[in-house]
Amino acid sequence: MLNQINSINTSSFLFLISVLGMFLNQKNILVMLMSLEMMFLSITFNLIFSSIYLDDISGQIFSLLILTVAAAESSIGLAILVVYYRIRSVITVELMSLMKG
């Protein structure tokens, strides 16, 4: 029981750090993407720990789905950033509104 509480505290702490990273640093898009990935990771940890505690495999399967979607989102986001950096030579959130078509 104590192990479950520690794991939930750990995942909650990771989620809190990632929320702070999203809101406190709104100028650097790379830090925002890393914070978003850490949010997905903390939710996945929580699902895995709960799945182990409840002896149910559905949480582990759902966490694999979340990690797959997070990896795809991360690769697409970084590819867009690389193309944007090649065009503008600057990556700032303020100038991202120029991408609207």
C-alpha cells in the first residue's frame, strides 16, 4: 500500500513539474514540447502503477497506446520545428502565428 502511495506521489510530482514548465516558460517551444512529453509520461506512470496494484493489464495496454501517440506527436512536432527553423532561423512562440495559412 505504501509503495502505491509513493508511486502516485511520484507521478503527481512529475505532472506538477510539467504543468509549471508549460506555464512558466511560454517563450521556448522546445521546453514546452518536453513538458508536454513529461505530462504524458507521468500519466503513463500513474496508469502502470495503478494497473500493477489492481492486477489488471488494461492500464498497461492503455499506457503503451499513450506512449505510442506521444512518440508520434513528438516526432511530428520536432519535424515541423526543424522546417520552421530552416525558413525563419528563429524558433519563438510569438512568431508561430505567422504559420497560419
